Amino acid sequence: MDMQRIDEIFSLKPAEAWEAIFSELWQQFAEELRADYADAKTTERDRKSSSLDNLLSGSAWELWQEFDKAAPKTADSLKTFWKERATGKAILILDALSLRELPWLLHGAKERGYTLHQQRVTGSEIPGDTTPFAKALGFGQRSNLASNQGKSGSFQDAWTEVSNLPFIDCATAIKADPNIIFWHEWPDSEMHDLADENGYRKLAKSAVERLTSDDFWQFIDRLTTGRRLVITADHGYAHSGLFPDVTDRDQVDYLKSSFKSGRACQVSEPEKPHYWVPPLTQTIQSEHGKWELVLGRRKWKSQGGYPSLTHGGLSLLEVAVPFIEISK
């Protein structure tokens, strides 16, 4: 991104700035990929987005304070979608799906003859985790959606399910209910088993295999039979294996004591004094409480090793997710 465009973005009001940032991310990640280059090319795109990430954490961190109120939120967008359609609607939440996986969804939809009604980036809750997103939707927690037990005032008449079964088995679970919310635990369920330094390479290849498979698109076919479908995620994830290590001893000790190997912690005591500029963290009061979150692309050496795939902090690919509305 050239400096003139960067200056334009950071001169905007917060809501306009976040819209512009999300638009830039879409342009960086939506372009088609060759399947055999998936891990290398998505890593290249990840590295390219670091310049914007580093500006946000290094000199424009005040925008993160505005994120919860100013950025277009996934939960709000889903509520609007549900409200605007009387019936014949479905939502597929792929847990921790990021913008890196976007090309496979767009290419598959185009190749298989779907109509795209919306294609944009929306933002997670603060913190970017499963339970805050479920609460924002009105379900309390993800497990509450299992076996059609999910009840939310914002998603009335929804048949709900949570599963980590293969997509072909999920397809058989879709019946004639006109309004459906289906939360699938992939890729988050796989991500937690891929903590080593090659974890991202394995996840990128798995994403190609799954999202281009006939099984996945048969699942989508069942969801879109008589329904308009939104595919989105509760949050994204950080390829933290690309992050530089914090080296200052005092900073490392602070991060380890506050976060261990995580990215966010709830704050109950008065805010701790911070002496570093730019700051290491941001404390944000959201509807889910007061949280301190790691700011930007930072990791540190910790007992057991820092995971190479993680989420919950304040970097762009942790909070930005695809929001795609399709129909047959």
C-alpha cells in the first residue's frame, strides 16, 4: 500500500477508517490462488498485510480503541441479514475462518454457479473469541446451539446446530427447516492441534482440501436449497509464527505474567501503568467486559512455546473475517 493511501486512511474518522482498512484487506486476500501454492501465497499475503498492522500498533493505536464501536461487526451484520429476510435464510459459521481462506469460497461459489449478493470483511467481538461472539448473537455460548436448542431474540425461528463432523455428514443433517444457523467447529478444532512451526503450512493445505471438496459444496448446496446463505466466522487467527519476538526483558516479563502464551486477559483490577511507547497492549471496555489485549504482531518466549496459530489479540487477521452472502 502506498503512503498516500495510508495517509488518506488515517485522516478519516474511525468508522470510515475501519471500512477503508477492511476494504484494503479484501483486495489483498480475495484474489484467486493456485491450490499447489496455497501455503506460500497466503503467507506472502500475510506478510504484506503486516505493514498496515504495524502502522496500527506503532503509530495509530488509538484506532484500536475505536474498533469495538466503529468497525462493521459480524454479529450486527448477521442480525441485519436475519431481520431483512422474512424466511428462507441460513447462516454458516466456520469457527476461526480467516481472510486467508477467502479465495476458496469465492472461487467455489463462482465455479458452481452461485450468485454472490454480499462479499466483504466484517469484524469480530472484543476479544476475538468464540464465547463473546455467541453472546453477541444472543446464544450465551456456542454449545447452546447444539441439537436445535439455540434460542435468541435476534434469530427467532432458527433451527440451530453445532458440529465438528465431516461436511458430508453435516449435509445429511440439513432438513426442510426454512431458517438455519449452523456453527461448524473447523478450522478452529484443527488449529489447536497444529502448534508447531509448520502448523500454518498444514492448515493452509487442509483448507484447500476441505473448501474445494465436493463434500463441502454438497453441504453448501443443502444449506442454500430454498435459502439465502451467509458464510462467515466468529473470529480469525494470527499466524504468530511470522511475528517477531519481543526481546526487552521487562516487556517480556510483563507479557508473560499478564498473558502467559495467550493474547487477551480480562481486567478486574485498576489498569496497570504502562511505560512503553508505542504500547504493548490496549485495554478496551467492550460489551463483554474490560479486557487487556496484546497489540499488534508480537510474541515472546514462554514455557511450553508460543503457539504458531492463535487468536484473541489485536492484529488485523485475528479480528477480520469474510462475510459472504450467496444463493443458487
